[in-house]
Amino acid sequence: MLRALWASASGMEAQQMNIDNIANNLANVNTTAFKKSNVEFQDLMYQTERAAGAATASGGQIPTGIQIGHGSRPVSTAKSFSQGSMQSTGVPLDLAIQGDGFFEVLQSDGTSAYTRDGSFKLNSSGQVVTADGLPVKGLDAIPAGTTSITIGSDGSISVMVAGVLTKKTPITLVRFPNETGLQSVGQNLYKATDSSGTAETGGIPGQNGFGTISQGFLEMSNVETVQEMVNMIVAQRAYEVNSKAIQTADQMMSLANNLRQ
């Protein structure tokens, strides 16, 4: 019965993390380009009371053994990078990636970070930056007096200044062999890890499997509210069942302790 207590307690802890993850998904249902996470579980070690295949006293062989598990634990929160829906904004520097790829931005410490949030702005120097002021890597500054900015699906950029059309350095994309291995660092940013693999930089939108750029659109969160609500109900019921198992084990121990009374 002690095993039941610890196994059920581990199940409650696992479902608590599941609820925490679902809550974070729902909290970011309107976050631009947010990618939902799914908690993955793993069973714990087993205590073998009788090994399968062991020989019996009569010379036979035991077909199935006896193993008692010790509960479960969460092992990963895997990001789902499925495409989010597109929302039209009409803002020239709002860019959405349709397909594979990330924008590369330069952090204050000089390292690169990656994002699919294309809600870009111009700073006082004319640089294209994120909402937090991080410059988009590789892009030219937009000169003062620009009357229009045109960005093609292939990442090409043209600006109109004093009636003259000028081409700028095009936008390129980045991708990874294992994008689920990226580390989320907040602010809609990801950082590369050993698990994500080496970044493939300089990707031309629309070529070699890279996604295309849509100007005047933003990619919305890929969180499905109804699905998350269903997941929450399932997690809550699993939590309740594990708590009931703890109560049952406690009642059985109480009965055993009171047998002589």
C-alpha cells in the first residue's frame, strides 16, 4: 500500500505540471506566433517480484512475470510548430511566415535569437526592430522620408523615397534540423541548443523548403482553445483519480492498523 501512495503522488505531481502547461497555452492564445506545448509522460522504474521466463521447480518456464510500477513523471514539454492562422493587419512591417523558417534577431549581448513574430517596427535610426527593440539581423536601415515599403513573398524589400524606388537587402530565414529542440526564452524568442542542431541561415523565402513572407499579416497562436479545455478536463480527472487512490490506500492502511481493536 505504500507503493500505491507514492505512485499516486507521482501521478498527481505529473498532472499538476500538465495543468500548468495547459494554463500557459491558454494564457498565450492571443500571443503573436506563439507555439503550444504538450507535456509528455514516462512510467517510472518497476519492482520485479517474479521474472518472466524464469525456470520453475518442475522444469517449466514462467510465461509472464510480476512487475509493480512506481508511478509516472513528465519527461518533456514538446513544442508544436504547426502553422498558426493568419490575421490581416495592413501594417507594412507586419510580416508572417507561411511555412518553415524563423526570423533572426540580434540580442543586446551580441548573440542571435529566433522568432516567428513578425510584428516589426522602426526605431529612431530607421532600423527594423522587434517590439522589444531588438534589430532584425541583416536588414538595411529604412531612410527617413520613405513613403512606402514593399516586401515580396520572396523577402525582397523595396522602398519609395522622394519618388525614387530603391531596393534593400532582402529578408532571409533560418531553420533548424530539430526545431522542437529550441529553447524558449520568452519575448516570443527561441535560442539554439545542441539538440536543435546547427542553424541553416540565409534561406530565401519560397526556395528549398523555406516558407514565404506575407506582408501586412501576422501569424497568430496555434493554440486551439477547445482542445486545451478538453485536455484540462482529462488532466483534472486524472488528478482526481490519483487522489482517490491515495485515499483508498490510506483507508486500507487504517483498516489493517485497527484489526486488533
